[in-house]
Amino acid sequence: MAIIVRLDKMMADRKMSLNELAERVGMSNVNLSNLKTGKMKGIRFETMNAICKVLECQPGDLFEYTKD
Amino acid sequence: MTDTISNKLKKRTFADTVITCLICAAALAASVWQLVCFLNGEGKAYITNAVYNLLIFAEMGLLSLILLEIRKTGKPFSKQIITKLRIMAVILFIGGIMPSYTDIRIDDKTEMVSFAFDAQNIIIIFIGIIIGIISEVFVYGLSLQEDNDLIA
């Protein structure tokens, strides 16, 4: 898919582990890992809101569009 | 599917699972008892009752298995559940086609045997058809559940 999830970069910038983010967002580690690796089909606004709140970033920082 | 929805579903199905398991056991016991009565030569009507009770046992057994699977996985839609629902529909359909048997003794020498196909049979057949249709709804539900599981 042309949408790339930049969650790993944002987490590395904030020195936050996957487990810590999952706990603070209220998601399971498996779901967050699947989101990070781009295995998910979509993301709810609710989840995006929680991630942006914890990582103190904009939704645009989490995703990147590249041409196929 | 979120964990809270799954947990709520597991809690909601607890009573249903217990009730269906009890009915299933009762149907099996009744069937065995009717079969024993038939084997003791107490009348041919016992064998039809035994078959009807076996059908109820099969239906309730499948329903129990469905509920147990829902309690185990926390998800109401799966290929196994769809298969079990289809088997339930077929069993009900066969049970509905089966006429009820009545053995009437007129006097010492004359005996009348009656096979009746009445409204009760038609209702059972329709219930079988409805369960078959519901199984198709579950196919759509499974596809929606798979889609939903891939949304974070």
C-alpha cells in the first residue's frame, strides 16, 4: 500500500518502547505491532487520537504517502 | 473485536451454555430411556419418540458446542460455527420431514398404524430453513469481523 506508517520513527524520537506505548494508548501489544508493521487495514480516529496524545504529534507525523 | 466486547459476550453466553448443556443431557437421557422401552417391547411409538429425542439431542449438542466456542474465543463468527449452524438446519429439515408414528389398537386382532405429516412438521421444516438463512448471515458477519479485526 502507498501509505507508510511512521510509528517506529516517532517512537524512536521519543525513546518510547512498543509495550509502553501500547499500555498508555490502551491497545494490545499485538495490535500496535501489527499497526507499526503496516499489517492493519485501517486505524480508528479514536486510536489515532490516543497515539497522537501520547506521542504529542500530529496525525500527519504518523503516516506518509508514497507513490506505488 | 475489542477485549471488552469479547468479555461481555462471554459473560452473556454463560447462562445459555449451561441451559443448553442441561437440555442436551436431558434429551439424551430421554432418548436412551425411550430406546430401552422399545427394546423391552413396550410399543413401536417409543422408537419414533427416541428418534425425535435424538434429534433434539443433536440440535442442543450443536448449540452447546457453538456457545462453548463463543465462550472460548470471545468471537461470535467463525467457520466452525457456520458449519455447525448448517448441520443444525439439515438435521431440523430431516426431523421435519419425518412423519409422526401412531400405533392404535382397535381390538385384539386389528391394529392400525398411522403416519401423520401435519402443521408441526411444516413448522420444524421452516425453522430449519430459517437457521439455514441465519448461517448465511453469519458468513457475512464473519467477513465483517475479519475486516474489523484488521482495524487498529
